[in-house]
Amino acid sequence: MTTPLCTCRFCGSDITLSLVDLGHQPPSNSYLPSAEAEEKAFPLHAVVCEDCHLVQLADDVPADQIFTADYAYFSSYSASWVAHAKAYADAMIDRFGLGAGSKVVEIASNDGYLLQHFVNAGVQVLGVDPAAGCAEAARAKGVQTEVAFFNAETATRLKSAGHGADLMAANNVLAHVPDIRSFVEGFAILLNDDGVMTVEFPHLLNLLNLVQFDTIYHEHYSYLSLLAVERIFGECGLKVFDVEELTTHGGSLRVYACKSNSAAHAEQPGVEFVRVKERVAGLNARATYEGFEAKCEGVREGLLAFLDAAALDGKTVAAYGAAAKGNTLLNYANVDTALIEFVCDGNPAKQGKYLPGSRIPILAPDHIDSAQPDYVLILPWNIRAEVSAQLSHIQAWGGKFVVAVPEIEVW
């Protein structure tokens, strides 16, 4: 009998199916103050529950070791993401008739990147985020923010304080919670009777098809499909009534849900469209997940072959974007400053620090101009168009861009 790798964080079933083991790695957003600083590494092994089909990490890093007061991810440093947030706010105001008497609550509201657009439209808001630094930045934008981890207990407290929500948003956070059941139950508690919640998350189908294993890191406890989300929501008092496919984060889903007993929101065709798409792809079949690790190894070998060839040719390689996904990739491939001299990032909170694991120094973007590297490896490939447009001037000295996922591409 096969020994279980772990038990499912949602349904409690024994899990025996491995997706990919990425070894021991430090948390991807735990940037180092110096190249000599001590750090901890934890197992990074994604597995698949064959009961509820939730893909998840076999081992947890405690959330309070990741989402601390000095948590360095600020959403507003990506112009394309802020634009995405504004488009969302405009669409939700129009679709659900939100106005001055409405309340919008965002979970993992970060630095106010999204809720600021509702504030500007005269809609009442509340942000909930565990990172005090992000909350401070949000308040500076006029976004009322509660510093807390969201769960059923927090939702009950906020509901009693008069924060019942007509719209709740949770962008790229459903994957970030170890207790996904209590988290989702919180939405059913805090929503008004006919209120709507939306969640956005990278679609598991794209992770598998495009070998996006670098989106696996300790902050992401779960990797989500509509198949798993409908099961989870249904058991937590919610029903899905619409689904949209998005291009963000390499291909995401936006799922709309309401309370299970609400009759205000009829199921839209997008739900069945994605259900069928996942069924055809075999997301409910073991064979779909087998062999993924070999594909990840292929990406790793492709990156190392490129970096080794560049070094032999006397070419210099810098990276752009001190992103969590980049840290997963670099640490899986055991890349350090011998192959990539530095990484640039526009976030001042990261500049002057070092990437976890690889210990590559993080510098301001203008360092690319002074160093004039032969290649710039874009680590956050999901914003490659934005980055390559910002840095198009590297072509003046013959510089080229590179991405490594799903395979090496140089242009």
C-alpha cells in the first residue's frame, strides 16, 4: 500500500499523487538584508488530492513567517496590474449598480491598488490585509484597512461591526491561505444576502499546459481549478454563477459567487464553458498530472544550458524583476551570481537586498543602463510585454531579452 504524502488541507483525504518536488527552498519573498544573512529553507513539493482535486503543497510554512509587517510585495509597482484593477472596479460598479450606499470589501487589499478606484467613484470600502506596511500605504490612498488574516472568525467580527459587503474581491489570495475552508466560509458570513464575491487565481490548467511550475512557492498553499473551487465553495455556503478567463498571471480565472440561497444571480454560460474545458483536459484524471515533473526538469535544463553557453561566450546576463516566481526558478536550477550578476526591480523596498537562496543583489532599474548586459532575463514572464517595452533601449547596445518558461526564448 502506498504511503500517503500528506492529507488534503480541504477534504482530509490521504494524498499519494505527486505533481512536482522542487526541493528545499527559502520562502520566495523573504529577501535578504545582506549576502551573508542566514535563512531557512522548507520543502516545496506540490501534490494532488484525487478526491476534491485540490492541488496543494504537502508541507506548510506558517503564514506568519511569510506575510509579516515588512512583507515587500506592493501591487502598485506594476502599472499593468493597477490598470487591470481599475478596469475591474469600473466593470463591477456598472454590472452590479454599486454607489454611495454600497460597501466593497477586498481581502488581501495590499497597498490599496484596487480599492482606491472604488474610493474615487464614491463607493465605501474596507481593505483587509495582514501586512502592516501594505496597510499603511493603502491608508495613504484613503483606503480604510484592517490589519488581519481573513477567516470565518474575522468575518464574524467585521460583520458585527457593520461591514456587510455588497461586493467582496479577493485577487490572487485564495491560493495563499493554509486553512482554505475557514477562509471561504468567511465570505459567506460577510456577504450581504444578495452580495457578490469574486476571486481571481492563476488557472491550474495553464500551470500544467505551459509548465508554469515557477508559480509554485510557499505563499501558494493551493493551485486552483474551477473543478476544485466549485467543490470548496459549495461546502462553504456559496455557489458559482459566472466565470471569466483572464490573461493575467499567465492565464487566470475570475470566478463570481453568491450565497447558496441567493436567487439574485442566475448561472451564466461561462461556468459550463470552463467546466467542459477542464473535463476535456482531464483535470479529474490521475494521468493528467503524471509526467509534469519531467517537463519542469526540461525547463531547468534549458535555462542552465543558456546561461552556461552565455558564460562560455563571454556574455553577461542580468535579470529583471525580483519576483517570487523568479526565485522558485533560480533556486530550482541552483543559479547564483556566477551566472546572473544582478537583478533589477522598480520596487524600492526590494532594492539593496538580495534574492533568497541565490543571493543575487537587487538593484534599481537604471543599473541596467550602466552595466549594459548582453542579456536581460525577465523573471516575471507574465509582464514580459510591459518590461520589454520599458527596457526597449537595451537594443541600442545589442542587448536581448530572455524568458525561460515554458522554454528558452531570446529576442
